[in-house]
Amino acid sequence: MKKLLIGALTILALVGCGSDFKYESKNEKEEFLTKLMKTDDKNLQEEYNKIIADLKAKVEKKDDKAIDELKEWENLYFDLSEKYHKKIDVSNKKVKTLERFFE
């Protein structure tokens, strides 16, 4: 009984320590953005907008991991948009990364 209780608590602790970011790795983000760029799916675009909005909210609360995530999403988005010839405004690309989001 004791082992069962310890095992259950260990599993609960491991599950509770998970990340709140849906796409953890750079490859997952790149696959998502590639699919978004190729298909122009409205649902994917809404999901992307939600991800960015959530990250911006966390950045405003000074969450360091969210800042890194937002930078990674932004860099991948700009790189893939060039690769797939999507027209986006890159005039502010030279501005510091997070300043663009709060103009």
C-alpha cells in the first residue's frame, strides 16, 4: 500500500511539473508554422494568434521563459515567411525583438 501511494504521488508530481507551452521544441514550432504557411488554414492562424497573445500576456508579467519562447516563435515566423514567400511587414525587424510587439 505504501509503495502504491508513493508511486501515485510521484506520478502526480511529474504531471504537475509539466510546461504550459503547447509547442515545446523548435521542431514542433517549425512544423506548425510550416503547415500554417503552406495551407493558410484559418484555424491554425487563430491558434497561432492565441499562442502569441498568451505569450505576450506572460511577457508583460516578466516571465523569462515566455520571453525566450516569444523570441523563438518570432524568429521562426520571419524565417519561414521568407522561405514560403509570405508577405509580412519586416520593416521593424531591426528593432529589438520584444519592442516590436509593444509598439
